[in-house]
Amino acid sequence: MTVGQGMQGGWGFGMAVRTRRGDYAPLGQFGWDGGTGTSVYADPVHGVTGVLLTQVGVSTPDSPRLVHDFWTTLYQAVED
């Protein structure tokens, strides 16, 4: 499972910028996944910003799943 930009990203503005379509997010989404369980992205296409702050570092298989589930749920809400 790929979390955050994974293979779909590039770099710009000091953050990750999505340059290829891969999963739920459109091109142009930008932000950052932190190693301490944080994730923040802005999506100019849908006018959405998401911020996830946890106290679980990315040190277990469950941590990346939590981040992925957060963004999946956010984009499901946008499309509904």
C-alpha cells in the first residue's frame, strides 16, 4: 500500500506535489506526510484541506493504513 504521494508525486513549494494520478487524489494536490503520524494536504481541485494529527509514529503496519483510511474517507465524503 502506498501512502501519501508515493509514486504519484513530485516536489515543489517545499512540499510534495501530486504530478500523476494514482489513487483518490487529483493532480495538483500538495502537502506532506510526517514520520510521527501526521499528514496534511490541500486539494485545489475540490477546495479541500485535510489535517491528520496522531500520536502514532510510522513504525508499524497499522500507521500507514490509518493515514490511507483517513484520506480515503475524506475523498469519499467529497464525492457523496
